[in-house]
Amino acid sequence: MFRIIKKDQNSWARTGVIETAHGIIETPAYAMVGTHGQIKCLPGEKIPSTKTQLIMTNTYHLWQGFGGEKGEIKNLPTVQSFFGNNTPTITDSGGFQVFSLGFRREHKIGKIAGTAPQDPAVFRPEKNLVRITEEGAFFGDQFLGPELSIKIQEKLGADLILAFDECTSPLHDYQYNKEAMERTRQWAKVCLETKTLNNQLLYGIVQGGGFENLREESAKFINSLPFQGVAIGGTFEKSENGSFSVLRWTIPHLEENKPRHFLGIGLIGDVFESVELGIDTFDCVIPTREARHGGIWTKQGRLDITKAIYQSDESKLEKDCLCPACQTITKAGLHQQFKTKNQKAGENATIHNVYFFNNLMTEIREAIKNNRLQELKKEYLS
């Protein structure tokens, strides 16, 4: 169940709550990525101290990791066995792996929306490992389609689950995007027919690449079906026709009283832009992936803590930050941990980054309630 609490006066932003079987998600919210049933470098017992409200885990990889060679689903663990009964969770459908193991390899596209194709003079295309049919996708001899995807997600027990879809590459033309969108539409109906559990919210997915009329058509169709929420597939194009144009084309055609998730978006500027355009939740690997390599996010900007300028800096990672890492370690201390390859380096950096982005969402929710979202945006982006 989704309930809007307050709307922003100067944008489409809103704050609300999604009630789930395992807790309430206050929106807008950032879903931290725990692909294989864990947030990398963040011990499960420390997750609550990071203000994390929602964790996204990966249907395809959990199915492969626990289903055995034949991809059985009867022995799949629940996501609650990883994250406990008090943490709401979301599972993707496996649709992104159709792209990431397929055309992403062939076209050399980054994993995060807004990442353009790599320079072909530097990176060579890799083999496409996926064969797409009208019924679903083959990963070698293993088949994953909309019906099986929903059955896997029901077995995993996440609170929010996604319909099986096809994400396209920025190198795909209009005709291919149209065909992929039509497959996504047919798969959406199969997902609804397959779903049996009432304690999971099923999101339909809007696709259509960087083409306005396809996005509008997809949004209208998905909105017409009895989904409990809507997810919007990101675009990998950094242009006027990229990610945020996609939202401007899509949001006006979606019901206001359903939660909206934007897939693969997570930089600070992207967060504000998405929220202003009416997004309630989104997911990205940026907080955790960059932490493991020494990228520390602060209100003053991103720091590379591995640089020598921090070796004698005894200040906190961020002034006034209340995260557990900032209470115990300085920039110099964390720099030394990375330099000596101390396993605590990634953990401390991850704790800080995850807390930082979750705290940003807390501030955004309060700003919407108090009609000062634009002021907060200027504070962070100036």
C-alpha cells in the first residue's frame, strides 16, 4: 500500500510511505544494492545504523547461486534469511541480466544508466551470451521468462517485485526498441497472470529507449494494467533525450497513487532531478561500489581518500556526519587502511557512503514537507 503525505509546491516531487510486510518505506528512498544477498563490505548487523530502508537484490544471481545447475527454485532462500524480517526488500526480475550479459557486452555499455558506450578504440566487444525470444531469454541452455521470473521472486519473498522486461542499448534503433517494448508489454501480462501472493507489490516496467512516443505508449499501457507500482527503465544516453527526458515523457501518463521506481540512477544530481520529476524510489551501486575503491561522498563533494593529501588529515570524513564510521575514524586513518589493504577500509567507507545517501533522502523528505526542496538542492549542488 502506498500513501502520499505531502506534495512539493514547485515540482512533481512528493513524500509518502510504502507499507510492506517487513516494514514501512518512507519515500523518496534510495534502495541499496545487495546483489547476491549481501551489501558488499557492509555486515548485516550494521545495516540498521546506516538508515537503510530498502535493499535491492538480484533475482537472476540468487537463482543461479542457489538453484544448482538445473536452476531449481524449490530450495531458494528467502531474502529475509539474508537481511532479516525488519528490512523491506525489492527484487529485480532478471531482465537487466538479459541486457548485461547480452547487448551490454556486445555494445560495451556501462552498467549504470547515463553511461555511454565505451570507446571502441579502447574496448573490444565481448560475446553476447543471451538469446532473446518472444517467450523470454536463453542464457546458454537455461531459460528465464516472465512466468519463471515471478515464481522465483515469490519464492525469494521480497516485498516489491518487478515484471520481466527487456532493457535496450543506446545503439539499438527505433524498430528494435519498438519490438522490445512490445515484448515487455506481453511479458507484463504474463507476470500479472502468474502472480499468486498478495503480500508482494508487483511493479510493471516502462521501456521504449530514448524515443518519446514509445515511452508514452509503454507508460499508458503499463498504467492501464492492475500493477501495484510502476518501474521506469533507465536510458544509457547522456543527452537531452536521456534519462530525465524519459521521466518527463512517462510520469504524466502514470497514476498518482502508485509508487514509482527509477532503475539504475543514483548520483546526487540525479537523485534531486528524479525526485523533482515524481520518483519515489531508485537504486544504484554508486554508494557501495565507489566506497570499495576509496570514493567518499560528502555534502562538499566526492573525495578520493586514497590520495596522499589525506595521509595527515585528522578531520572527520564529513563534518557533522553522525554515521558510525565518522565517530571512529579520520580521513588519515581511512587513508592508511586503504594503503595497507586493511579489510576494514571498505567497511568504513561503505558505512559512511550508505549513511550519506540515506541521510540525503531523509533531508529531501523533510525539505518536501517544509517546501524547501529547491533550497536543499542548491546546498548540495553548489
